[in-house]
Amino acid sequence: MQDARTLNRRSLMHLLAATAAVGILYPSPATAQRGPLVTRPIPSSGEMLPVVGLGSWITFNVGDDEEARDACAAVMQAFFQAGGRMIDSSPMYGSAQEVIGYGLGKLGTPPALFATDKVWISSGARGPEQIEESRRLWGVPRFDLLQVHNLLSWQEHLKTLFAMKADGRLRYVGITTSEGRRHREFAQIMRGQPLDFVQVTYNILDREVEDRILPLARDRGMGVIVNRPFRQGALTRRMERHPLPPWAAEIQCSTWAQFLLKFIVSHPAVTCAIPATTNINHVRENMDAAHGPLPDEAMRRRMVAYVEDL
Amino acid sequence: MSEWWTYTPSDFLLFSPRTYYRLIELYNAAIWPGQLVALVAGLAILVLVRRAGPSSGRIVAAILAAGWLWVAWGYLFTRYATINWAASYVAAAFAIETLLLAVAGVIAGKLTFHGGGRWVGLGLFLFALFIQPLIGPLSGRAWSRAELFGVMPDPTVVATLGVLLAADRVRWELLAVPLLWCLFSGATLWTMEAPDAWVMPLAAGLTVAELARRRF
Ligand SMILES: NC(=O)c1ccc[n+]([C@@H]2O[C@H](COP(=O)([O-])OP(=O)(O)OC[C@H]3O[C@@H](n4cnc5c(N)ncnc54)[C@H](OP(=O)(O)O)[C@@H]3O)[C@@H](O)[C@H]2O)c1
């Protein structure tokens, strides 16, 4: 598979120019064959979001490395071109926010962008300062969604975020956790606070959220963002050693990544999954999972059984 | 964080191995031929430790302090911190070690060498200067990513441990930062699944074992 970073700068510039000429966000003929982009409404507003977004942990933390920054910009370009909207980051992710800002600057900040970031600082009083710094790094006028990262000082930060939303400086408010941490407290906050989004880990092998968090999100009318869809790549690497079952074609899956993503986004409570990647082919492949039929309940059970048997 | 036990070092690894080694490569290219200056400085330390003169301890301490200061600023603060926010705190620790070397070694002259240095210390120093830089390339990384004394933290720290063990008296105040770095570096490389993650913890273990042997 061609790796984004093996492209030299000139070919990258050609690629960017060519794709810009085609026009960001206009469906390509290939898209037409695969059916429309599958989207889900944000429960609190009805605004539609594609079921696949883009994460940035590790993958976009490339520091000042220009070649790598350009490769990240190319991934973002391919993402937007495939109809993607949500990019998720955090002040915890090293230079990722700055690299996103670099990419957006290069692409002219596509209007479809759904800018999703987090606040991650133990001092509640310093939250607004951190949010402003994040906004500056992204180079956007405001964030669409801000989440309290890993529930750190959530009482104070939620006050700030709800006040920003009331002032029109923020559109949506959420909280995040990952790998099953603090689910009891997470659920309590979901019951007590008018959140628009929650972000949790969910994938074909880590299904703990099916018991409590996902049903609760549905009851409370909250959108669900799914992190670590591939267990940070460990799942795709493990699955790629095995053949894809022939019936995966029934839900238009030609790769394991698509199989894993379709499993996640077919859960009725899930709004979108946010796989991270450094690779243009992978981002296209992931966005492809937001097309065509999704598995029904019976097929979902079959998918779990197949993967657990491997 | 009440759920601290659910975190592993890999939860704090914010970058990919590829980004990490690209960083080293770009840094090496940017400071070339600074590596040669560092190598000459390393050789000077070797000579000064072996043929101890009246002020050789102060000069050795000054060279080491310069190395630590450069690594703190030139690598940790201005480069590594771009992909790892923890590196700015580590840079501060390296600056403290610089200060300690300057005060104890250069000003107070407490770092002295007689009798050609003790062999474990000299061995560690030689390892840091000549062998450690080869480990990366031998484990399959490009030469442009080699880590050298006075340029990168790992060999600078091992060389310092070597000098401290070669000295007449153990300067405990100078050992804390290098030993802590060995653990930090080992943990980082281990989570990156680097084949040479064992080097720094081993250097720390050897140092502690040698110090224990001298005490008992
Ligand atoms: N507590 C929190 O708030 C929290 C915690 C964790 C994650 N998150 C968010 O969730 C996002 C996603 O989670 P994650 O980054 O941990 O891991 P992930 O998305 O599960 O996995 C990312 C890895 O999968 C590989 N990959 C992506 N697409 C692929 C494809 N089509 N085929 C094969 N491999 C593929 C990537 O490698 P390549 O680069 O080679 O494609 C990358 O190494 C994060 O980036 C972050 O935004 C939030």
C-alpha cells in the first residue's frame, strides 16, 4: 500500500492542486456507485453528521516536520473530499492541534469542518485560557464541539462550556472517556447534565458501553462519538492475519477496517466513529465504510461471533 | 486521577516511533557538523580522566555541563517538546543537572580523578562515546538517526554516569537526574517497542550495582 509519507513534496502539491480542482465535498463518481454518504442526526439539534470522522491522537503529532505536516494535510484533504466533517483533537495530543491548523490553513478551512476539541487541564479557572489557545492553534473562529477530556475537573469545565454555548461561542458540549474508565461516574454525569455528546471507546471486542452508556445516551438524546475503533491499530493488524468472511460483501466491506467500522456505526445509538490515520488510502477506506448497507442486528451478532472465534 | 491503575505507559506515548526517529534525523541534519565538536569534547574528557592534572576535574565538569545544557536546550526544549509536552519538564531537569555540575564540579572542584579512573566508570564512558551510537544503526535504523554523546540525552547521560563512577569520590547530588532519565528513557523506548529499550535501564542498574559494591 502506498504510504502518504513516501510521497515527495512535489507530487503532494500536484495531488493537492488536482483534488482542489475537483472540488472539496462534491461527490465523486465512485461515491455515486457506492450510494450516498451515511449520516446521523445530532440528537440535540437534528444537524446531520457523517458516521465516520477523523481522530488525531499520535497520527497528527508530528511537530515541526514539514514533510509529515504536508502528509497530514493530504490526509485531511482526502477526508474532506470524501465528505468527512468531524476532526477530533485535544490539547493533550502534543502538536496535533497545530498540525490540524496547518492543514486547515493549507486547505482554506473547508466549510464542512465540524471542529471538535477538548479541554484538558486540572485548573477550572485556566480552562478558558486553554480553550482560546486551542482555538488559535486550529485557526478557527469557534469550535463546533468542546468536550471535557477524560472527565478532568469536569464540574468546573462544564460550567465554562455551557456558558460559552449560551453566549453562542460554542455549538455543542460533551465529555469523553476511553477504554472503559470511570463509566459509573460518566453515566452519573450523563444523567445530571444536558450534554450534546459523549465520547467513549467502542469496538467489536470492547463492547462494555452497550450495557449502560449507549442505551443511556439514546434515552437522554445525546450523540455518541466512538474513539479507538481499531484499538489504536492493534485490531486491524490482528485481523489482517485472517481472511474476511465472504458474507462481508453483503454489507459492502472489502477490508477489515471497513468491517470493524461498520460494526461500530451500525449501533443505533452511535453518531460517528473517529479513526485516526496517517495514510491517505486508509482515510479513503475508512470513509468508504460510511457508504452502502449497514449490518442489522442478526448480522452484528454474526460479526462478533466470527471475530471472537479467530 | 482515581483510575490511575488503569493507565499504562503507552497511554502517555503521544507520538509514533516514526515521528520520533524522524525528529532525531532532522535534528542531526540541522546541527551537523556539531556532532564532531561533541566527539572531540568526549575524547577530551577521556584524556583528562586518564591523565589527571590539577584542574582536569573542573574541565571535565565544564564539558559535561555544556553537554547537558545543549541537550536541554537544543534537543529537549526546542525539538523533543514539539511532540512531547513532558519534554519541557525534562529540559528543566537537565538544566538543573547543568547547574549542579557547574557548582559542584566547576566552582567547588569536587569532581577529581587520580589513578586513571575506575574501570567500571571508564567502561561506561567508552560505551557511551563509541558503542552506544552504533546500537541504533545495528538494530536497523538509519545512520542519520544515530544518537551521539553531547547531542542526544541517552549517550550524554551514560557518559556522565561513567565519569561519576570514574571519579575519586561519589558525588551523590549529581546522580539523581541521570538515573531518573534512564528510567524515563527506558519506559519511552519500551512503549515504542524499540529493540534497544534495555540499554538505559541497564546502565542505571550497572551504576547502582557498582555503587552498592563499593559501599559493602
Ligand atoms: N479519552 C479520549 O478522549 C480519547 C482517547 C483515545 C482516543 N481518542 C480519539 O479517538 C481517536 C481514535 O482513536 P485512536 O487514535 O486511539 O486509535 P484508532 O483510530 O483505533 O487506530 C488508529 C490506528 O489505526 C490505523 N488505521 C487507521 N485506518 C486504518 C485502515 N483503514 N487500515 C488499517 N489500519 C488503519 C492507523 O494506522 P495508519 O496511520 O497506518 O493508518 C492508526 O495507527 C483518537 O485519534 C482521538 O482523536 C480520544
